[in-house]
Amino acid sequence: MNLFAIFSEALGALRQNRLRTGLTMLGMIIGVAAVVLMLSIGQGARTKITETIAAMGSNLFIVVPGATSSGGFSFGSGSVRTLTINDAYSIADLASVSATAPVTSGTVQLNYAAKNWSTIITGTTPDYFIVGNWKMESGTIFTDSDIRSAARVVVLGAITAKNLFGEEDPVGKTIRITNRPFLVVGVLMAKGQSLTGRDQDDNIFIPITTSERQITGNPFPGSIRYMLVQGKSAEDMDIAEIEITQLLRQRHRIGKGKENDFTVRNLTAIADVATDAAKIMSIVLGAIASVSLLVGGIGIMNIMLVSVTERTREIGIRMAIGANQRAILTQFLLEAMMICIMGGLLGLLIGISGAWVISQVADMLIVITLGMVGLAFLFASAVGIFFGFYPAKKAASLKPVDALRYE
């Protein structure tokens, strides 16, 4: 008997028991849909984190004030400004460092025409936009000359520009920051949320000297809230951290054995941890969903065993008229595989549709790849072969005489 004839026999057997076939397929449909849905959610989370890390910049450190003490009193981390602009400039000269960006920040009220908006203001230097991998939507950033002259120029984040100007081009316009006029020189491209969940686009940027002297004020002139430092390469990150620490200890005159009054954090390492966590989550979600496929496979095996029992006399007749064990084995194996493949296709359709619905309703990033679809489909086929083999083998092992006598 050729393969086409065996395939026709298998298809006919499935058609004769449509309800049973449909219920058997249901487990596979649910399993494949769950795998596609869970993997797409996990892949979406990984993609989102990857995009956020790429937007954040590469080879980054953040240096923040640490704990310190004075007159017998201890102050918590960040409570005293122990870092200065000159610290940042000195770190920029290290061989393992490509750029640094000192930062001061606060909250201000903006006005343009009849519109107003409250947002975060960041005082910094031009290197901030290089270190942070910012791209311009229009205009340009402020310059070192603006830093030296404490010029009243401002770069707007995408959200801030939209809320103040709508569809109007902000570049060249004047806004008021705490009732002081500032010229808009540029608008940044949107970045989205940071790893901490903060909207990076609801922000404005001005020269750090302008911020200190005219906007946020500073009880400790020259001090900063934190600084971003970019290493020259990923391989030099450990060396850069050591050099930054040694330089700051020297500049702050911290004696041997005393604690640092600053903290150096490797943002790249933090980002790697977040990526690994998302990868583990994706694997766990896929593993949980795969249990549904295994349950569906067990269901297929049970139904196929029942089918072999019910069709024992039919198997005996086919063997008596010339069908060999290989033909019987192939037919029952094809039946199991067809149930899995058809269920897998329906499961793929439901899983992809469900992922799209979730992305629209929950506003989540859902990523479905061809590899993911192929994996789910191949897994479904493998389940059919694995769980269908035993019933098929049992059918093929029947002796014609015993099968014909079966009632």
C-alpha cells in the first residue's frame, strides 16, 4: 500500500469520528496557542529592555554622592553633595574614559504663549547628549561656549515640546522658565521610558552653569547631583571603575581605610542583569505553556489507544487481505500527526490573534517571530510522533488471528 493510500485511510478514519477528533485536537490547539502567546510576551519584554538599553547609551557609569559624616553625625547616601563639576572634568581626562556629563536637576514651570507645562529641568554639558545616545529631531544642542557664558538656551524633550507647541516647530521660539526667557535651540527625538520607568522625553536641558546661577540655585556652588561617565570600550569598564574611584578618593582627600563619599555604579552591568532576567522570564513562560502541549499529547495517546481497541477487528481484516505491520503503524502514526498538525495550525492562528489583542488592549510590546512560530509547530509535530508512536506500535503488533476474533 502506497503512502497516499495510507494517508487517505488515516484521513477517512478521522472524518468518521469528527467529534472525537475535534475534542482531541482541542488540547493541542490550547497548547500551541499558549506557547505562542507566552513566548511572544516574553520576547516583547526582552525586545523592550534591549531597546531601552540601546537608547540609554553604552559603557555607562553613574557616579552619585555617597554617605558621609560630619561632627559625629552620619548622612545617608546622596544627602550631601560631595561631587563637583571639576570632578567630572578631571574624570574626563582619564585614559579609560571617553566622556563625562555632570548633572543638576529640579522641577520648573514652563510658559509659551497661553500654554504652560511643569517638567523636569536638567542642567548639564554637551557631552550629556553623546553619553546618553540622544538624537536630534530638529535644531541642535547647546555648546561649550553656552556653558562658559551661562546662556539662556534650552533643548526640549519630545513630550515637553509637544505639550507646549503642538505641531508648531519650537526651534527659534522663546519660552519662559520660571519667568525667564530662554531660546529653544533644539528638540530631541523620543526615547520612551528608562529602566526605572521614568519618561525620559518629559524633560528640558539647559547649560549647567545657567541652571546653577539662574534657575535651580545651588547652596554648594559647583556641586552636582550626579554625573554620567562613558568608558571607551566594554573591555575597559573594570579598569575605568578603578581609575574613577582612585581619582575621586584622591581629589576628595579620603584617607586609607576610610569609606568613599561617592558611589560608582556600572549601568551596563545593571542593564545586563535586566536582560538576563527578561530572558529567564521568557524561558519560564515558554516552559509553563509547554506543559499544555504535553497534556494535549497525553490526551492524543489516550484517544489513539481507545481507537486501536475499537478498531481491532478492522485491523485484523486489513492484515488478512495483505496489509503489513509497517502500513498499520504508518496509518495510526499519521492519524496522530494529522491531529497535532491541524490543532497546531489552529493554535498558531489563535495564539497570534490573542497576542495582537493583548498588544492593543494592554498597550504591551508583543513580538512574534518566524522562529517562534516554527518552534511551536515543530514541537506540536514532535508531540504527535512521540505520543502517537505507542498506540501505532500496539496496532501494528496485533496478530491477525487474534484481531479477527476480537469482539
